Amino acid sequence: MRLKFERRAEPSRLMLYASPVGAVLLTMLVGALVFSLIGYNGFGAVYQVFIAPLVTSYKWGDIAVKASPLILIGVGLAVGNRAAIWNIGAEGQYVVGGLAGVGIGLMTQKMTGAWILPSMLLAGIVGGAVWGAIPAALKNWFNVNETLSSLMMTYVAIHLMNHMVTGPWKDPTGFSYPQTPLVTPSQTLPILVPGTYVHLGVVITLVIALILWFLMSRSLFGFQVRVVGSAPSAARHGGFSQKATVWMVFLLSGGLAGLAGIFEVTGPFGQMSLGFPQNYGFTAIIVAFLGRLNPLGVIIAGIVLAVTYVGGDLAQSVLQLPNASKGIFQAMMLFFLLASDILIRYRVRLVSSAPAPAMAAPARSPAE
Amino acid sequence: MSADFLISVIITIVGASTPILLAGLGELVTEKSGVLNLGVEGMMLVGAIAGFAAVDATGSPWLAVLVAAAAGAAVSMIFAVLTLSLRANQVATGLALTIFGTGLSTLAGHSYTGRPIKPFTTIFPDVLAAHPFGRVLFGYSPLVYFSFIMVALVAWFLNRTRPGLILRAVGENDHSAHSIGYSVIGVRYGAVAFGGAMAGIGGAAFPLVLTPLWAEGLTGGRGWIAIALVVFSGWRPTRLLAGAYFFGLLGTLELYAKASGTIFTAVLPSEGWAALPYLATVVVLAIISASKAGGGNAPACLGRPFTPTA
Amino acid sequence: MIKLNRRSFVAGAAAAASLPMLASRASAADPLKVGYIYVGPINDGGWNTAHEAGRQAMLKKFGDKVQSQYVENVPEGPDAERVLRDLYNQGNRLLYATSFGFMDSAVKVAQAFPDVKVEMCTGFKPSSNNNLSNYNIRFHQARSIFGTMAAMLSKTGVGAYLATYPVPEVVSGINSFTIAARKVNPNFKTKVIWINTWYDPAKEADAARALIDQGADVMTQHTDSPAAVQVCESKGVPTFGQGSDQSAFGPTMCKSSSLDLWGAFYTTRTQAVLDGTWKPEDTYWGMKEGALDIAEIKNVPDDVKAAALKIKQGWIDGTWDVYSGPIKAQDGTVKAAEGAALNDGDILGMNWLVEGVDGTLPS
């Protein structure tokens, strides 16, 4: 007996939506069992990590703030991945976006005015887009694999940031601690819900995600991206330029990552320090996949990941579950999701080792 | 500068280069078969904690190397099953593997913090390493000699043997390799397992040689340097050796320059030195990609899942 | 660790479900809830282990009058504010934020919740709600003991100091070490290396090797892992641990370690909250108050041990101050004249190196 994969005539819609849910549920179940086996309160841990943040109303603001950068970066990456362009350097674009915004912030420390914050945000977008343009240019001009170059540029960005915050941009009144001055009130995103730290960036993130969803599903741009990704030769015949798509994808995903970076600076972080790179750029890759490369799905996936971050801290303070468990839960969730991906395009059958007889035509999937 | 001083510097460079060389060799073979596994850092950490635990339990660093290799290979199988059998995306799976390996090693290492272990000693009689020049040749841990042997073995395997040829064929053109009758998936399973084992040994070099202790995130991001190194080498084992020593030299020289109080860091700030390996990798990548159509020596199928056509 | 059983699961779930109500239910009869956040793992064998030991000592003292929670491995960024708010929302009304990078988050939380009391370790900013104190330990006191021992143990007169970032705590440690050493050997030099990371054991070890190869024959370190101590052990170079007893990593060469003892401070301040007498006041304790000590001195000649203990006693009874004048900076400017001494503000904001330090502050 062995497993046999049979290609479905069309991707299964049911599996497309059911598999992320299944992956989360399976993670909860397996996680509870594994953590129980190694001597922790496994079921309690799962409750704290996945459920408690959702049923505790004062945690909703935390989830929104934590999910915001993941969603913003994730939707940009989802577009790129649709075009089969692999930007894994969003972390670097996030950092450089933050840096560019901080640069404006330092110049305007002593000024006030409504123009300051928008110019910082704009600088963040430009900074991220410029950093994203590097792998795009290398790919278009020298045929450089963008996965590798964007990854390398991330580390260059982080070292650049380390240099700026320990050197030229260090807060002169900060006792030499490696961090920039705090942002001034004119440089701070307004708080939307009093008593929390849910900032304007959260709403902007949602609006951008919705716009991208509309663009991807309803516009020529979305069509071009999908054709370039799924049928490159058809794209060439149809007059869609691969190179132009590379530029667009990197400028878009880089710009959004940069915006996420400056949102963090002008929002919850309030400054830039060595702890600024939070791996949001890498986690967002997971979010993009968990969200099925669909901007609406990315919103949900971003929230799920944010819940595990917030819940991971809860599990620590309530149950003394080690901090490392959070990463194990997140990785497990992704493993299950990736494993179940195949069910979208294939059906799995247990067959005897002898060659199976030809199957009847596969059943139609519910929609499309 | 005395000979003694130079020899000390060389020994430090060799120490810093060996883990990335070992992990890089494994990743090179994995990538040559067409698979991009970004989980190197996670596999190194799992190897590091497994190696530490093995020494702690048995006192034998030799056994620890085997255990670390087995542990690295074991976690790499998660990646293999997902990406090869279930055709999942390699980038996402590799990142998840790093998150998993980091979490797993931290959890497993919780009770090992604050305890030293006995590190690897040299294998040659002390008399050989007594003279300074003898020390340059005979003064290292066995892992250093192992890394050199592995460079030669991998180079020979890839370039001179039939299985090596098949592995490269699978990485260059999976569909034709499949149509000739080779098992693309089988070859890639083997390559991923080898990559995992070597990453495990590379990770174990930290507790076994460099810092005989366990601490969270002990490998300090060197798994990512190893990935850069493979690209920097243009997927050639001998250049990987040179590259590993070049990267090791960059990191070590900076420290020596700082300790001697020279103006070394005035030329380039210390973060600049730290970023140099990555920048150099991007430049090398651009050169090899531009000079030969199809990305130089880069495996053509790198990162693409293989779906056999009926 | 908590073993799985149905009861504990239900208890855990119930505790979480009732969280939002805890805040409003808290009354005088309930135990005081005290929250801690740590920047690293509680078993790092250094900074965080010391704080956790302090928390345990405090808990032991108060029994069921106090309940406590902690969160470890909190990155110094926006997560800190979230975790602090969360601890507040779970009913903690006294919060200890145990790393400098939590400062701005701690100030924000103190200003958001007037009924919380925040103790901020190594911070310097106040809260407009008058509910935040800063606390610190005079780490430089132990460094002066090690400087004295180092100069007596060194043959070359060159010591090494493995440093992270040029923050006042590190700078004052280097200066204290060097001044004390030069009282023994006026020609003593301290080589400093800035490794620009708080934590990377392999880099710490390589930096230690580099310093030893450059001629230093005694070393101390201000890094978080014992990696440098292990290098010193293998190279036969006397060294000193920091934060907790690191002699396990250098059985013959680790001559002593500085010990951060937060327990007395945590007990005192928690007691003040219980008594209703807590008010914001900055605390800067040292050996005299039992906040700092050194581990047993091992494997040194008797005169070295005696000299070390004499300095320790001097700190305790107030007859010794490493920062009493004359003190000259590297460039020759007089920082404290004969008969004067540096004050706490000078030490807490130190951004210059004394004569005898071989190396510069990174700009």
C-alpha cells in the first residue's frame, strides 16, 4: 500500500479555505498533547496561546497592533508570490523604511506641524521601496536570483541600522544607549482607541489590504501579476512584461514593508533601537502563505499570528510556559498548513502497490 | 608581530571558519540537487543542543558529533517531507524550520544552561603541537580536519562520481533526470539529509569546540552566513573553502584590529565589517549571474518544486 | 514544572477567563500582585538569573501576602509596553521592569495607569503620575576589587576588558577597574574591546582570544555569557565573572565573580507598597546595602585575597571610594581634584575614559 496523489482538474476551493482552519486546529491538538507529554500543562497552554487573547477584550487592541505590520508586509509579499517573485528581504525593507522615516524625524525634532508625520510616512515608503528596488534591479539587469539577493540585503540593512543607532543617530541625551531620540508629538501616529495603543496605522493597513484585494481580483494589474506568475510564456504572448512586473512587485512590497517600519517608529516603538528588527518581515512570509496569498486571507492570518504572539506572553505569565514554546506553536502551525497545501491541487488515495487502474474523472470542486 | 601572534590569529580564524564551512558544505549539496533549504540556522541549533546533551550524558565528543549529525538530519526530514513529498513551498518551509529549530533547541536546552562541558581536545600527540609551527598544523580539534576532508570528498563526489553527476543533473533539469529514470525525489531526500547532518555538525562545533557551554541561540545567526557562503562560492566546494576562510578572516581581523587599538575601524565602521560578507555575496552573485547565462553555476532548478508529469 | 491534570487545566482556563474582572476586584484584602519583565531567559546564568533570584527571595519573605508573575525574553521594543500593560491588566499593581530598554515603555505604562507603581531598573526618566522609581546597583564597586586583584596577578601590566556598548554602566566599570589597578601598579594599562553586541557567545570568545593574543594576561568582561571565562581558563589567564558565580566555567582561572543581589531591594520596595509608604525615589545601592557582593575568591596568593577583601570592607564601611580624586581622563583633563570625588550623577552618566585605558570610546 502507498499514498498516491492525483491531480485535481481544478484546485479545490473547499481545501483552500479548510486547510488553514485545519492546520490551526491540528496545531492546537498536537501542541496540547506534545506539551503535556513533556510535562507542561498542554491544554492550558493551548488555551492561553490561541483562545485567551480572543476572549479577553482588553487584548484585542494588542492583537490589532501586533497584526498590523504582519498584514501590511504580508499583503505586499502575497502579491509578489502570486507573480512567482520571491522577495524574502521584507525585513530589510522594513528596517530601511524605518530608518528613512527616522532621518526625517531627526531633522524635524524641533519643529511642529501637520506635515511632519506624513512626510515621515512617505520617507518610510520610499526607503523600503528603494531597498526593494536593489534585488529588482539585480534581477532585471543581471538575472540575479531575487530570493538570495533580497535575503542578503536584509542583513546589510540590519548592520546599517546598527551603525546609525549606535553612532550618528544616537540620542545625545540618552547616556550613550544605542537608540535614537523619542519621536515628538508631531511625529506620533494618533491613538484611535483611548486607553489602548491602537494607532492610525492599523486602519491604514486595513484600507491598503482591501485596496490590494480589489486590485488583485478586479483589475488588469491583478490579472497581469497572476498571469506572469502562473503562465510566464502566456504572459509574454499577452504583452505583459516580466521585467515591469518585477519592478512593480518589489517597489510595492518594499514600499509597504517600509511603511510598516515607519508605522512602528511613529506608533508603538516611538524610536529606533537595536531591538527594532522584530522578524516581522520573515513572519510576514508565513502570514502570506497562511492567508493563501489573498489579501483578505492575509488579514485573517495576520490576526492568527498576532494572537499566538500575544497568547505566548499570556501563557508565560499565567502558566510559566517557556517563551520558546511560542515559536514551536507557530512553526507547527505552518508545517501543518504547508503539509495540507497539497490537498488543494491533489487528492490523496491509499492504493495497493500494483499500478492503480485509471480513475474516473475527478469530481468537480464546489465553485468556479 | 611575532610568529606566535600570527599563529594565534590563524588558529582563531580557523575556529571561526569551521562551523560555517561545515554547514555551508551541506547546504551546497542540498542546493546542487535543486533544493533551497533556508532552515540552516534552525538545524545548526538543533545539532548544537543535541551535541551538547550527548557530551553531557556520555562525555564523548566523538559520539556527540554523530548525535548532532543525526539530529540535524532528523529535523531536515520535516523539511524534506513537506517540500519533496508534499510539494510545499521551500522558502516558507525553510523559514518555519528555522523558527522550529530555534524554539526546540531553547526548550530542550532549558536545563543545560549554566553547565560547562569538556570540549574536543586535539587528536595529535602534544609534542607535535608544542612548536608554534607544529601548532598551525596539528593544534586543532578533529572537526577542522574533518571539514577539510569533507571539502575534498564533496568536490570529488560532485565532479568525479556517477551519483554526483546524477545529483547535479537532478538540480539542473529535474524533468530530464526523471525521464531518464532517476528518482528526483529520492536524490533530493538524500541531499537534504546530508545538508541537515552537516548543519548539525556545524552547529555542534559551537559547544564542542568554540564555547563549551549551552546558551539560547548559541550559533548567533551563522546559519544565514552559511547560506550566503554557498552563494558566494558560486556552488563550488573549493571556493566554499576559500569563502569560509575569507568570512572568518573578516570577522576575526576586526576583533584583532580593535584589540590592538589601530584605526582599522576608522576606515570602515565595525558594522561595515559585519555587513561585508553579505555585500560581497551580492556582488559575487551579480557577477556570476551576469557573466554566464542562466546564473553561472547556480543549479537551474533551485527552489522549484518537482512535479512529475505523467 | 506544572504537570498536566484536569484540575490545573481548568484552573488555568478559569484564571484567564476571569482576567478582566481581576482588576476591578482587587481590594486591600487581596494579596499584592507583583509583575516582573525580563529581557532574556531566567536561566541565562547572569543578569536575568540574578533578578529572578531576587524575585524568589522577595516571594519567600512575604509568603501569601504577595503573588507574582513574570514574563521572560521580552524584546526591548514595543512588546515591552504590551507585556507591562498585560501584567497590569492581570491585576499586578507593582511592576519591576528589569532592563534599560524597557524604560520608555515603563514610563508610558506608568503615565497611563495612575494606580500602578513601577520600578525601572537602570532607567533615568520620571513619570508625570509620580508613580515610577529608578533603581540601580553600584556595579563599579566590584570592578575596583577585580582591578586591584588584576594588577597584583598580572606580570605584563596589561589587562583586558571585554565590553559591549559604551553605556555609563560599562564605562564606569572600565574606569573603576583601571583606577584600582593603577593604585597597585601605576603603569597598568587596560585594553578595551567593544564587540557591539550584548550577546553572541562565539564572538565574545573570539574577542577574548584576540585580547589575550595582544598581550593581556588578565581579563574581565561585561558580556552576558561565560564564553570569555572559558577562553581564559583554556589559556591560563586569570579572569573574573559577572552577574553570578561563573567559577564553574573557569575552575582554576575564574578568581571571583561579581554577584548582583536584588533580593534586598525587591523586598524593601515591595514592603513599602504593602505598608502604603511607597513613594517614587531612586535607589542606587551597593555593597553596603547588600545589593552587590563578590563570589568566593579562589586560587590566588593570600596577599591578593587580603587586598581584595580590604577593598570590599572599605566599600561596606565607607572608607574606600575608587572615584575619589585625583582622577584624570585619558586626555589629561582633571575630572576630580585631590580631595574631591565623583558624585552619583557623574558615575551614572559617565562618558569618558580614565588615564590608563588603552582604547577609545566608539563615537
